[in-house]
Amino acid sequence: MIRIGKILIIVTIMFLLVSCKDTNIINNISLVLTSAYDIQDNHIHNSVLIGEYSDKDKSDVKLMEIDSSNSFDVVARMNMQSKEPIEYGQLRVMVLGETYARQGIGDILRVLSHNIKVSRRMQFAVAEGKALDIIKASMPFHDPLYLMKLIEQNANYANLPHSSLHQTLFQYFSKGQDIYLPRLTLNKQQKIELNGLVIFKGEVATLQITEDEGLCLKLLTENAKNGKFLVPITSVPNLELSSQKEHHYALLKILSSSVKHRWSSDRSSETLDTIIRINASIIKDSQNDFLLSSKDMKALEYEVQKYIESKINQLVQKCQSENVDPAAFGDYVRSRSRHWNSQTFYKNYPAMDIPVHVDLNLVQDGIQE
């Protein structure tokens, strides 16, 4: 028995040693961390940022570019320019140029769906203009993960809905929802900033929405814990305005939210009711800097609730008019219908009754005198 035990230990060690055979030293490979796809002169122009880790605790980036007639041989062609093997296992962000996104992203999604080395947590984004300009603008930060951090920070702490390669592939192959991706642009100072979202119909970029509309979509698609609305205040009782023509605002911060749908259908009509419950804090502008009574607080709560409700309903109607479904209403109805058909559903979708109701619980924030 002791001899058999020793043999089993030796065999186990041999298997472990064999499994460690295909290792790569980081200094002997080129790690792609950011990639960009554009259409240029009727060719696909792929650009990649490769992380360089020559010194401990220091990193830099190197830009490589290649042209190809399709999305399937880009990796092989890119290797032809590198003295080290190019590895995509650490790819964290892929930026798609505006023209590329409008012509369709199906090819690259199918390539990624078969690539098991690429993390499903990878981020996608659509550039205003060229994707190459966006990744070039990130290079002065000497951080190959700059764009990933920008997107994740805005999803975790601001108005951007969460997304990933896993979610994008699920949306693409699903028949009951559409893709939405963050939109990156360059401001007047040529600095990168997020500018709303791009919504796709199938694989084609179709609709752009603003940052505030992005928060509305976030409330429709996930249990949000962050996000801010700047809400105009007009009709709170006992509100002493210095001028009736002067605009006053309240900054609403989402603390938590939840969303539920309810589907009802008969021979004459189909209705999809959505209820969003929001807990939020509010900071009034300097003209309204006083502690509201319980009665006035309820009036403020009602006004803010109706404002958010109207904004979300406007977004839903905009999506219906473009026949895009980023909120996955179709997927919800499919899960509640025995004989759901995507073509029939989206034929009726633009005229469907999809009211959104907001239940807001509001608290005051900030220091009160």
C-alpha cells in the first residue's frame, strides 16, 4: 500500500509538471491591452496598444497598426510586424470606430466568441470619429489600461450602464434585446471623455443617446447604486425664488434602485408595465439651501419623481421609434410567453404600450444650518 501511494504521488507530480510546460515569460511576448478597429480606404485598420514593462512598477505603451481586408486574419498579420509573439489574453478594451460600427460589428463579435483566451470581462466602446484617434489620445498617460479604468469608473460610480464582452455577446446572439456600448469622444482640449451611449440594431450602430438617457437605461436594465440627475425645480410650495425667471436645480444622487416588469396580453392589446423603485439623496442649489418641512419634502419628491419618470418614458419611446430594444423588453416577454416570436414582437414593438412608473424615496443631503 505504501508503494502504491508513492507511485500515485510521483504520477501526480509528473502531470503537474507537464501542465506547466506552455508558460511564457512576459519579457518575451507582446501583451495587447487595447485594440481599435476602423474602416480606412475600404480596408479594416486595426491598431493595438502593447504594454511595455521594462522597469519594476513602471509601464509604457507601444502602438502598432495593420491593414486587412477582413476581421479574421488581423492577429496573424499583426504578428508579422512584431519580433515577439503577440498575445491577446490580457486584452481589456476594444474601441470601434464610428464608420466601422455603422457598417456592422458582427464579424469581430464572431471572432471573439470563438477566442477562449480573451477575457469575457473585456470592455467595448464606440468612438466618435476614428478609434485610432481615441487610443492615441490615451498614450500620453503611459497607462495601457487607461481606457478600461475610464469606462469601469463611470459604470461603477456614475451614469454609465455596466457592460462587458460577455454581455455584448449575449445581447448579440439573443433575439430579444439589442447591444448598447459607451461612446468615447475628444473634447476641445483633445482629452478623452465619455459622451453617452450608442445603441445597435442587430450588429449595426443605429442610435446615440445622451449621458442622462444613459442613466435612464441603467435604471431600466440593472439595480443601480450610483448615478446623478440634475433636476430643474419649479413648483415646490413655499420656495422663495429670487426671480421667477431664474432656474433652480436639485442634484439627485441614486443610492439604490430596482426594476420589475409586468406583462399583460389579450386579443386587443399588449401592455408591458415597468416599475422602478429608487432611493436617492438630493442636494438643492444655493437659492434653496434650507431644510424643507415634511410637507414640502413630499412636494419636492413628487416633482422629481415625475421628472425622472418622464425622462425614462421619453427614452423608451425614442427606442420604440427606432425599433431598438436595449432594455431587453423582448427577452422579458419571451420568458413569459409560450409561443414568443421575435419577428412578430418587433413588428408590434413600436406601437406597444410600455409605461414606466417611478417610485421615489427621497432624502435631503448636505449640511443644513
